[in-house]
Amino acid sequence: MDVKKTRERLLKAAENSIDELIKVMNKKMDPEELDPEKVKISASAYRLAMEDAMAMMAKVEEITNVGKEDKSKKQEFFGVEDRIK
């Protein structure tokens, strides 16, 4: 299994999921359906969609930055010769 390709596929799937959650949050309520129970359920669904999207975005950023952080850490290490004196 190629980890890099799998990570890219995972990130793409997460981005698609975030887009779908945004569509759920953008859905308008029908003014004729102002049943309080439906409004409560819709508000709960919107809140949950927002929380899920935010959590997924944070995880996507974390996964995306893993490779970048590794490269910067490798560049910061110059050796121990100067520290031994």
C-alpha cells in the first residue's frame, strides 16, 4: 500500500465530505413547514454538520502539514559536533 497515495485519496474524500456538509448547512427551511419539532431537528442537524465540517477541516490541515513539518525539522538539525565542545 502506498501511504502517500492513500493520504491524498483520504484528503480528497474529506474535502468532498466537507462540501456535502456545507450543502446541508446551506439548505433553506420551507416557510410552510414551521413545525417546532422540525425546526428543532433542522437546527440540530445544521449544528452537527458545522461541528463535523470544522473537525474534518482541522484534521485535513493536520494531515496536510505532517509532510511539511517533517521537512522543516530535517533542515533544522545540523549535527552535534558544535554541541560537544
